[in-house]
Amino acid sequence: MSRAFVKESDAETEGPLPQITGPLHVSAATVAAWQAELAEADAEIAKLRGSDAPEDRQATSSARRRADLLRARLAAAVVVRPAGPAEEAGFGSVVVAEDESGRRWTFTLVGGEEADPAAGRISWQSPLGEALMGGRAGDVVEWPRRNGPLSLTLRSVSAS
């Protein structure tokens, strides 16, 4: 059968799980959220156990896949707690910066699994995250971007 005729929901449960290579640096809150999500997936699997209905088999398969991925993430998780002085940007810090035109930016430095650039959650390992790491209020850092670097003046740094 052509892959063009496979439903998206079927495709989500097929194939190997993504391989997790190396540690996942995350906050304690993310580990707790993953544990809660795993408990929900396990509860769903238990609820559907023994059903032969096609939709229940599909839901069970999806829940098992989600549970397996969460177990792999939890096994690879390394909880990083903010270290160093609160006024120095590090993992978990909230940094308020301003560019040359006066535009203000607020960034929270997080692990790659937690990153959401649209929400201002920046991986500490990204080019911007690396530029911010160790910065203090008053420092000027260069944000390396594809269309050229941008100078940012750090206005405040605080623990999240």
C-alpha cells in the first residue's frame, strides 16, 4: 500500500522510536511533568487492556509508544539546578535584554527538550543561549544570527 494512503494517526505509531543520544539536561519541573504524563499513559494502557475494538487497539498502541518515549526521556534526564550567583545567567535564569533599537527581549535559559523560542524559552546550548550564559546585568553580548549579529545589553538576570 502506498504511504500516501496511510492515516496520520497510523503513522504516529509505526516505526522505531526516536533514539535519545546522550543526556537530556532539563529542569526538575520537566521531569515531574514527564512522570505525570507517563502515569497518564500507563493508566490509559491499563484501562484499554483486553479490548479488541480497533479504535482501542490503536489507542493502546499510541499510549504504549508515548510511554516508551517518556521512559527513555526519563532514563536520559539529568536534572540541572541553577548554579552560581543568581545575578549571573545560567541554566534556569530569566534574562531581560535590550537591543540597539530599544526592543526588549525576555529569555529563559532551559534544556533543549524544554526549548520553545516563540515563548522565550531558549536552549542554553543554542548560539543565543551560549552568548547569554555567564552574563550579568549591564553586560553587552553578541547574539549570532543568520542575518548578522545583534548586540544585546543585559538589563536584568534572575533565577526563574
